Amino acid sequence: MPRFSGVIPPVVSPMLAPDQLDSAAVSAIVEHLISGGVSGLFVLGTTGEGPSLTYQMRYEMVELTCKAANGRIPVFVGVTDTCLAESIALSEHAARCHATAIVAAAPFYFEVPQRNLESWFSDLATASPLPLMLYNMPSCVGIVMSPEIVDSLSHHPNIIGIKDSGGDMGYFESLCKRHGGREDFLIFMGPEDRLAEAVALGAAGGVCGGANLLPLAYTSLYKAACRGDHAVVAECNDVIQRVFEFVYRDDDGQMKLIPGLKRAMHEVGLCRPIVAPPLSLVTDLHASRICKALPEFTATPELRFST
């Protein structure tokens, strides 16, 4: 199994309308990310609004991203669904497009006991022509994958790792202690503000949404964390905290990550700010705060936009 590591951003899905992708923007974003030094691309994840897209848009996003990447870096495809057959069908489409692997969180409508969850992922991994990375995302699917289930699934020959977005560092540390050093099961951090901490615990890398806007800040952070350069880690983390404050949080301090991120990307010419329902555009006040803050993010030459 290839050893994946580094920053693999969850790519935003640029739109001309809530039911229509912007194909030119997909290519532009892929080039922006590759020039920023990312190690892979993760499409149809949470930041990519995967569950809100039509099935046609999901399939098209895979096609467009794989074509734009052209084999230069790995492409991971989110196949999370409430229907196992749909997840398998999308994994087959991803394979035809020459994607590298699939990523799946738990089904999110019916209450699922852990033993059923294990069967779900095992069946998906067995049927998928591409290797599967597990995705622990309790805030969106309403269930935490128990460490015991992760342990069991980690030995499936077609399951290659886990992305943990639960935000519980105790849980994440337990994953690293159980699986650290393994070449056949990799651990990635979801919350981007904890990337350096995750690397110190032995994580292979991070799936950082803010890298859509500032890939160099996140790839610089990852490299600095790997070599133990605390000064650069602190500098990059300062930029990331400003991204949280001005881009992700609205006027009342509530998280509006995807609309805020798309608005910031719109301001630098990467894509339109359009989001799919049930999300909505940022307020005018939030948009103004984003515009005023953007010059600060490019003040440090090493962290400037790569476009």
C-alpha cells in the first residue's frame, strides 16, 4: 500500500448554481492546491458539501477533479450515503476515473449499532474496487466509531486508514497509540487547528479545509511540525486562527465554515460563493470582515496564495 501523508484538503465543490458545478473553477482550484504543495485531494467530503449535491454533480465532481489532477497527486472520493449500493456505485465510478481511494463516514439516518456499523464498512470495503479510508464524523452522522470497531476494521485488506474529525483528542491519541507505526493503516486529523498536535502524536497528516484558500500555510505547518520547527508552527497556527476568526465564524461567532470559505475564495478569484441548500450565503457584514482580513493572510511571503 502506498503511504499517504501530508495535507490532503477536502476540496470545495465550486458551483454556477446550487445544482450545477463550475467546471472551470474545479480546474483552477486543483491547480491552486497542487501549486501549494498539497499531497492529495479529497472530493465530496463535508467541506465539498458531498451529501447536499445531486448524484449527477457528485459523479461529475469526481470526473472533473481526476481529469484536472491528471495523476499528479492522489484523489480520494467521499462516498458517504444512507444507501450502501449508492456508495458502492460511486466507488466504482471513482475507480473508472482513476481515483486513488474512497472515504466513507457512517450512514446517517437510522440508528446504527456498532456491530452493524462494522458490517457496513466491511461490506463496502469488500465490494469497492478502491481502498477505503474510514471517516469518523460524529457531529454530522450522530455516531462515534468505537476504537474496538476501528481496530477490527483496520485489519480488513481493503481498509487503509481513518480520518478522525471528532475533535476528541483523547480518542485521537488512542488511535495513534493503537495503530502508530503501522504502514497498512494510516491516521489523519480532521480539525485543522490541531494538525501540529496530531503530527506530534504520530498522525500521517491532516485533511484541512482552509488549505482550499491558503494551501501554503497548511503545507508549511505540516512540514514544520514534522521537523519540530516550533517557530514556524506558531506562525502558521496564527494564520489559521485568523482564518477561524474572520472566515469561518459569522458576526455572532457561529461557525459558517463552508459559506465563509467559499466567500473568501471568491474574493481571490477561485470560485463563486454559491453553496447548496441547506447552507446559505454569508451576511454582508461577514463578507466585509472577510475582505478586510484577507490582506493579513498574505503578509508573510511563505504563506501567500499560490494562484
